Amino acid sequence: MRGLDEESIEELRWEIRLHGRGGQGVVTASKILAESAFAERYHAQSIPFFGAERRGSPVMAFTRISEHEIRERSQIYTPDCVLILDPLVMRVLDVFNGLKDGGGVVISTSSRISDEILPDISLTLVVVDGVGIALKKDLLVAGNPVVNIPVIGAFLRVFPHIGIETVEKVISEKFKRNSKRSVKALYSAYESAEVLKIRGKKRAEKVYSKKPGKIWIPASKPVVGVAGKTGYWRDFRPVINYSRCTNCLNCWIHCPEGSIRRENGEVVIDYDYCKGCLVCLSVCPRRAISSEREVFA
Ligand code: SF4
Ligand code: SF4
């Protein structure tokens, strides 16, 4: 991305697109970046884009940073860098659409990223275990790990125009109550992020066959799976311990997604649609449901 390689800078202007899911702090991350850039005396802009406006649904936000006044108010179609707060968003959205050759990709995952899922261009890849850091630093909202700060920390590794101390100041002013944990997560991500240079090469087969730039969310109807297979929205998977379950059906009644079925006299979780909200866990009177972190999150 421009800015990673100082020789390539002709004009100081960067366009950053952020992808994640509702509840992960995508829009907040975009604002923190813009405010930090502004504090560094750049012109900056933050634009949110909501899809289904539900916790867990895909969310995008855009940040423009420039030395000069920014007149555009559009979304960002040819980003210099994409920040991916949840790798599973890649299953429904071409997050790399329009990414410039030589650009950057910052991704929060605990898994190894195969270069086959990356676009066929040269890029700088930054990988950080955002969920792991959020859990370790107790950066949770409603029990869910918040990965936006770790992703910003990882991004700063390859974006030298915003100082980490500046971001620390912005975060401290923004989240007065959670600021210490957020700052710790910021530095932890900055230090632990892995930075890789990827060279583009022509690949025989494209991984993504879907038309780029679209979010595949059907119009909502109050039935199971109205947003397609929503199982990929999950950070945590509820698991039923049948030796404790008395079949009281409390979880079945309360599951907001209708993802718990009754089968052969037992309750069964449909993991294709379960979004991992863990309502079932909290309403189970027998504590028969536990949560396990998803391997890919
Ligand atoms: S976590 Fe439990 S309540 Fe939430 S969607 Fe999954 S099965 Fe339903
Ligand atoms: S709420 Fe708990 S005990 Fe009741 S059916 Fe669900 S898992 Fe079983």
C-alpha cells in the first residue's frame, strides 16, 4: 500500500476499507483511525455503511486520510488497504474488491491465511489474533470479544503516518471506562502482528466466483436462516451437554434465530444458522450449554 514503501509516495492520501460484523466495532475503528489521523494534522473522513443493521451481520466502514482537503463523500471502491475484523465475512463478500496492487490487508484470525484466498496482486499482509488478544485483555462487550482495537494496532505496524501514542490518546479520550484494556490490546496487537510480503502471481482458478462488490443478504422474513447460512457470524459455538439436559425446551423457546430444533425428543442446535449469541446458554436452568471458541474466529 502507499505509505508502506516511502519511495512510492507521490501524494499523501490513503483510502482504507474496513469489513466486519455488527458488534465488532467496525464503525468505531474507522472513527478512531480518522480522529487519530486528524490529530496527526491530516485531513480525515470516516463513513459507515450498514447492511442488515443487526448484531452479527456484515458491516463496512471507510476511512480517507489525506494531506489535502477531501471533497469526495463516496464509498471507497479502490482501497489502499482493507482491514478485515472477521475472516468469515469473506464467505459472503469480496472484501478484496478493487484493492490496489501493492496494497495492504490486515486480518484478524487465529488461522493461517492461504495465499489462495488473497487477490492476485502484490500486497502486504498483516495477521493478528484479534479475538485471542481481546479475550486475554478482557476487551469484551456483552460477553463478546471486541477485535477493532487489535486490528488497529496491527494496521499501525504498516502505516507509519499515525503514531501509536496518538491512537492511545484518542482511545483514552473515547473509552474512558475501558481505555486501559483497550490500550493494552492496542500495544499487544502492534507487537504480535505478523507482517508478510505477498507477491502476486497469476492463478489458474479464481477462488471467488461470485460477482464482486455485493453483499448476499436476502430480504428479511421472520423464518430460520433469512440471512442465508448465518452460522459463519459466530465467534463462539454453544454446545449441549446431554447428560445434564432435562429437555425443558427453555433454549428452544428463547433462541432468537430459531436455530434449536426438537429432534427425536432432544433439542439439537443447527450450526448452519446459529449465530452464537449464547442466549440459549444464559437461559438454560441446568447449565447444560457451554461455549467453545470457533477455530477460525
Ligand atoms: S447461540 Fe443459542 S440462542 Fe443463539 S442462535 Fe445459537 S442456538 Fe440460538
Ligand atoms: S434449556 Fe438446557 S436443559 Fe433445557 S432443553 Fe435447553 S439445553 Fe436442555
